[in-house]
Amino acid sequence: MRNCFSKASLKDSRRKILKTLNRYISIVAITALGVAFFSGLRATAPDMRTTAENYFKNLNFMDIRLISTVGFNDDDVSAIKSVSGLKGVMPGYSADAAVRYNNQNYNVKLESLNLNQSASNNSYINRPKVTEGRMPQNQHECLADTKFMKFINCKIGDKVTFNSGSSKDINDILKFDTFTIVGIAENPLYISYGRGTSSIGNGTTDAYFFIPSDAFSLSVYTDIYVVADNPKHYPIFSDNYDNKVLKPLKDTLSKISEKRKDIRFREIKKEAEDKIADAEKKVADSKQQLSDGQKKIDDSAKKISDGQKLLNSKKNEFEKQTAAAEKQLSAAQAEYEAGKKEYADKAAQLEQASIQYNEGLKKLNEAKEKLAALKSIYPAGSPEISALAAAIAKNEAELNALKATIDSGREQLASAKKTLDETGAKLAASRQELEKKKQESIDKINAEQKKLDNAKAQLEKSKADFEKQKVDAEKKIDEAQKKIADSKVQLLKLEKPVWYILDHNMNEGFSSFKQDADRIEAISLVFPLIFFLVAALVSLTCMTRLVEDDRGYIGTLKALGFSNGSIASKYLFYAISASLIGSLLGCAVGFQLFPNVIFDAYRILYTLPPIQADFNITYAVLSTCAAVFCAAFPAYLVCIDSLRETPASLMRQKAPRPGRKILLERITPLWKRLSFIKKVTARNLFRYKKRFFMTVIGVAGCTALVLTGFGLQDAITAIVSWQYDQIRTYDMEIDLKENISSEELSKIQNILDTDKNVTGSICVLQQAVDASNAGKTQSAYIVIPQDGSDLDNFIHLRERVGHKSLKLDDNSVIITEKLSTLLKLKAGDKITLRNSDGIEKKVKISGIAENYLFHYVYISPALYNKLYGKKPEINQILATISDKSKASEDSLSQTIIKQDGVSSVYFTTENKTNFQKMIKAVHSVVIILIISAAVLAFVVLFSLTSINIDERRRELAAIKVLGFYDNELAAYIYRENIILTIIGIAFGLLLGVVMERYVTISCEIDLVMFGRQINWYSFVYSAALTAAFAFFVNVIMYRRIKQVDMVTSLKSME
């Protein structure tokens, strides 16, 4: 037997390739497409995992996070460090807080940063990666989230002030509240777009900050992060890592937690009892202080009262003494006045007597003169003279007596006057002395009274101060007693602490990324199969045609003594070489193109470095082997089929198959009405069944891929319009502060009611919860409207299929469709809801509502009251507006954000814009899918049409000899291609619907549900695109049809 791999044979093989270059290139192209799709898509998921794993390793991402209901102390940390198989243990602090920036409130997560380790120690767990700026160097500096800096337009060097976001004091969390941003950081804890849930505000964390550990005022650690030792280097995304590394470690930590929980329970109970005892002692001391203060006030009041009484007594005594002295002085004054009056009377009498005396003396003198005159006239002794002398003597005696009386009276008056003057002087002196003593006593009394008044005033002030302090103190005592009573009740209800041992699969970013990689891997199992199937069909057709064309040559070789294997090896070399070249091209392109494009699309959702698109030898070998098999196996089958014949039969032209009636011929009324050309076309379609099915399958596969691409694009782009234009139709969302007063809420409502731009509003409670069923848990939001009947004006609750409206009732809830799918729930089932306080409630589901973004559970106010024993506390207002321009929204936002009870204001236009930016990158994946499918369609149609022309060249030449023009001859071929393309498109559209549904569901992330409908124009585009490529192939083939030589039909068949 002769060897076919001689130098001449290889030269002949090379000539065969050049002679059938179009066919060879078709195999290379279809193989390259299949390998590129398979290797590229299959390598994308491992490359994504490798990139993320290296990122996590470089930043020492935690394996396990421990959380306790009472925090952790140093003994807890020491107990965990004693566990074997740990690479690192790091305690830390974290807390929910709020920050107000640019008139907006944001919920943030504060994470502790160890300044002594973070910058230089590679064992620092969850080490932040500073992308801009520097690490903090003191307690007053911090690192900010890249998301916060990007969307809030914040700069390095800006100051941020944190508040608790609730009624608590921020000093319970931080030693001071204002920090300077000195750097922007990434962190492996937060690689996803979302930042997790929050215990304040609307329940969603907007960003995170790294605060130096020394700036926290917490007494215990809130978290402990653990990194496991991985001696066998299992990939962290693998099941082996979960089962052989994490699970044993979690079991060990669970055992330690049981011991530590008992110890901590006793410590906490003892600490609580001591605090209660100290509080009771403080209350008793406060009560004693109040009692002592009251006693002091009472003693002071009594002292002042006694002093006032003594002073009043002194005043009374003084008044008595003064009255007695006044009485004595008055009596003396009366005597003095009486003496003066008597003196005046006697002086008057004496004066009258003196007058009488003087008059009597005058008369006496006159009588003496008369007597003397009479004596000169009358003789002595005359009766007239005697009588006159006797009268004169008598008068003189009386006058002398009177004079003696007057002189005596004058002496007495002088003595009396002297006595009166002395008495008057004494009275004046006594009066002056009395007035002096009286004034001195009054001054003294007034001074003492002033002292008493001052003391009274001070007492009243002390009383007022004491009363005020007493009210405050009694209030504090009452509060303290209430706290003590509550503490005692809590102490009685005190339960053992709970440790939550959460592995990295519970981290939102890690889990979402892992799911996305799994989805890409799921997609990579579907699309490459179609490409390889089509590649196998094209290879089968090409090799069948090649072997059919070389029948005579094969017979000659066989007659010359070449073995079947050596003859077949020539065609295997043809197929294998084409598939190998295609595989090399496919691997070179696929390993770089698909991972980079797909990962770049997902990087919008994750904070990760560029993908490490390494050459994956496993998938390269698998795809190459699959490609070689798809090309070589059909070639081998065709060769073996031909080599079974004798050399003589091979050297003769293969006899045509006997003609048979087709199905249309049996439908006589229809067949008779067909023209000759249409009858020939119908016969040719069914005559070449292999070409019929290969063309239909190839075109159907390409159409299905194109429709899948367009359908996926429809599913993604429709989310925004359906979610915000048909379901959640409100335009504005106002987040309210915790414990907002009714007055503040009424003021906000009044602003909305009076603003002409606001067309309606509704108050709701929206709160983050964990929804679970059968061991599966998803984060969701409960929505409780203040007025359930008005909810439909803002949120349309309806079923996706049929758009049947759903109404809230007081016995069940309505959940969204994606949540029901993830938790495998339906109407009539029960769902478990767990709020931030750890309270779990199981409620019945009455309906499944259409929704595309996030998960929601809608509850009526009455049912919420029934479940939780309280009315819903409003924390949001949803509103619709008429003017959605940026200027109008900014004006309205500035008015509302100034109100005391408002935390933040959001407009759905902003959400639409952000989401459209986010999903825009996903379109690149769709575009690659459409382009690849289009190229596949072109290669398939080109290859099959080329083969169709080659194998029917004699037939075409004969038709041309019969007088058909080139256009008519082309139409003869095109007609068949068009019919096959139409049939392929019809089947492809049906197949595309199934593929699109599978791909759409596989691509969805947990928080998003893609649209479930394909737009009618996507069917049109898919069909038109496939038809356009068919038309383009026909145009290219026209030149080959024109080159058909009519002489060929005159050649002998032998």
C-alpha cells in the first residue's frame, strides 16, 4: 500500500486547498467563530473569578464576619484567635450614620480604620485601597467611598459632619463628628453598586467612610473579621472552598460562640445588675440631696421667720417705750404749758395789779396834793381833811400792801420763769434725746429689717432655683426610676447573646459577582453549541461536496494501491488543517475579546480592576478538539462512505437518484396552478434534502441568535419605561427624618398641596426587611401607604400577564414577581418577613405584582398594625409633578429640603438616567452577540450557496444553453435560497423566543427582572437582518453564476 503523505501528495493537498479556497475559508471562518465563542465565553467566567480572587487576595478580603447582638470584647477576640487554621483575626467597629452634604442627607456606613496597620501591614483584613489622595494620619481625617465622591461631587479636602440619623447622639458612636476627607478608597467589602442596608433613614446605605478606630467611642467591637488558612489553595469561588475551608471553620467558631455566649451572658447580667444598683444608689442620693436641700430651705425660712418675729418684738418694744417717753414728754409739756399759762396769767394779774397800783399811786399822789391843798385851805383836823387824810392813809396802806403783793408776785414770777425756762430746756433736751434715740432705734430696726428682707429675697431665689432644680431632679429621678424599672424588666427578659457567623458568600458584592459569573458560565453553555452545530453542518456539507467532486480521483488512488486510510487522510488533513487554523484564530480573538467586553460591561456594577484575560489552555484544548471533531468526523464519514465502493464505480459519475413525487404534486389543484419554474423550484428544494435541512437549520440558528440578541436588548431597555412610566409612576420621593413631628409633616404636606407643580402626594412607610422562604432569603422593602385606596395613583399593582389590577386587603400582602420567583412563592403561600429589630412575621400572599427593579412587599396599614401592634411611622412621601424639567425639579427640591423634617429629596428622572447609564454598557454584549450571529449567518449562507452552485454547475450550464439569461439563471438559484431562508427565518424566530427566554432569565441579577416580552420590531429586525445577509450572499454569488461555462453541459458524464 502507498503512503498518501508524500511530498507530491502534500503538494496536491495544498493545490486542493487553493482550488477550493472559498470552501476552505468557510470551514476556517465557521470554526473560528465557534472556537472564539466557546473559548471566549467559557473563559469569561473563570477570568472574572480569577480577577476578583486576585483583587480579594491583594486586599486580604475576609472569609468570615462575626456579628454579635452585644458586641465583642477582648476576651472574645482572644478566644477566636486561639482557633487553629486561621490566617488572621481583626476586630473592628462599624456603625450606621448620616451625613448632610449639598442640602442632601445620605445614609452612610462608618468603618473603623487601624492607622497603625492599614498602610503597611498586609495582614490587615479588608484593607482599603487608596485610589486618590492619602491615608488618614490622625483622628480627624477619613477616607471616602469612590461612589460618594463621584455622585456627590465631593473633593479631597472637604469636611463632612456626621449625625446619628436618629434621636441618638452621634457622640455615642464617635468622639467628634467632623472629619476631613484626605483620600478616596475602594474596599473589597463593597465591590457592588449597592452598599447594603441601613438601620436609619430609608434603610439603604448610600456610601461608606473609613474613620480611624481611635475616633470611635464604642465600648465594644461590633465586628470581627476572620481570614481562613487555605493550604491547598482552593479557589475562593469554588464549592471546595465553601465545603472544605469555610464550613469546618464555621463549625469551630460556632462551638466557641456557644461557650463565649454563656460567659458574656453572665458578664452582661452582672454588669446590668451593678448598673441598676448604682442607678438606684444615685436615685437615693438624689432624693437625699433634694431632702437636704428642702431642709436647708426650711431652716433658712424658719431662721428668717424667727428673726422677723424678734425684730417685730423689738419694734413693738421700741414703739411702747417711745410711746411712754412721748407720753411723759407730753405730760411734762402739758405741765410746762400749764405753768406757762399760769405764769402768763399771774404775770397778767401782776401787770394789772401794777397798773392798779400805779393808778392808785397816782390817785394817792393827787389825793395828797389835794390834801396839801386842802390843808392850806382847811384847818387841820377839819373833818374834810381828816376824812381825806384817813382815806389817803387807807389808800396808801392799801397801795403799799398792793406794792408788797406786787413785789412778792414779781419775785414769784421771776422764780416761776426761771423754773419754766429750766423746765422748757429740759423738755427740749429730752425731746431731742428722744428723737435721737428714736432715729437710732429706727435705723437699727430698718437695718435689721433690710437684712431680713435680703435674706427673704435670697431665700425666695433659692426657693425658685431649688424648685426648678427640684422639678428637673424629680424628672431625672422619674426617668431614672423608669429606666431602672425598664432595666429590671429587660434584665428579666435578658437572653443569651447571638453570634452571627457570616461567610463571604453573605457579602452582597461577593455573592452578586459570583452569581453573575455563574450566569455568564450558563450562557456559555448554550451559544457555543449552536455555533459548533452549525460548524459541523457546514463542514459536513463542504466535505461531502469535496469528496463527491473527487470521486474519480479517489477511485484512481484506490486503483493505484493507496490504502483507504491514506486516501482518507488527505481529506482529514484538509478538514483538520482548516479547523486548526480556525481554532488558533478563534482562541486568539475569543480569549481577549469576549472576557474584556463582557467584564467591562459588568465593571459598571462592580468596583474591580480590569480583567485578567489569560490564555486558558483547558478551554483552548477543549474548543480545538471540538472544532477538529466537528470538521474531521464528517470528513471521515463521507470518505468512508465513498471508499466502500470499488475503484471502477468511483471512477464513474455517481448515478442520480430516481425521481419521486413530492408532496405538492399530490395536491393536484395547487400543483396545476404552479408555473414550470415554480414546479422546478419545488422539486429542487425537496430533491436536495440534505441541503434543505442544512440551510434551514443554519439560517434558523443564525436568526435565533440575532433574535436572542435583540430580545435581550428589549428586555433590558424596557425596564426603565415599564418600571417608571407604567408601574411606579410617581416623580418625586421625599425621605423624612426619623421621629418627625406631626407639625413638621403637616407643613411639608401643605407645601406640596399649595405648589401648582405638584399634582398629588401620598405618605408611606418604606422599610428594608429580609424576606425568606424554605431557607432562601432576599433583601426587600415593605411599603405601607397611609391611605391604601390612593396607592394606585402612584404605584400600579398589577399582574404582568393580562395586567389585572391587584388591591391591598387587611389579611394578606402583595409581593413583586422577581421576589416570588427567587423564593419560589405563589399567591396563597406564606412569606416570612424579618425587620431590622429581628422581629419575624409570616403572612399570606394574595397576589404577585409586576415589577422590574428591586423587591417590594406591599402591606395595608391595618395589616401592619395587626402584625406589629403599632401604626406605620411615615418615613417617605411620594409625589407626582407636572413639570419635569431640571430647573423646576431643582426649585421644588430646594423648597422642600429646607424643611426641618426632610432628610432628602429624589426625582425618578435621576434614577432613570442613572439606570440607563448602567445598562448602556450591557448593550455591548448584545451587539457582539448580534454581530457574531450575523457573521455566522453570512458564513453559513455563503458556504451553502457556494456549494449549491458548485454541485449543480452542469445543471446550470444546461439551463444557460437552453437560452436563460444570467439574471434568469440567478433568479433560478435565488428563488430556492429565498424560500429556504424564509423557512429558516420562521423556525429561527420560534427557536429565538425559547433561547431569548433562557438567556434573559440566566442573565438577570437578583434585584432586577428583565422584560419578558420581545418587541414586534425585534422580530422584524432579526428577519430583515438575516434576509439582508442572504441578499448580500446572493449578490456575491451572482458573479459565480455568470461564470458558469455553457460548454460544461456538452461534456461527457464519463
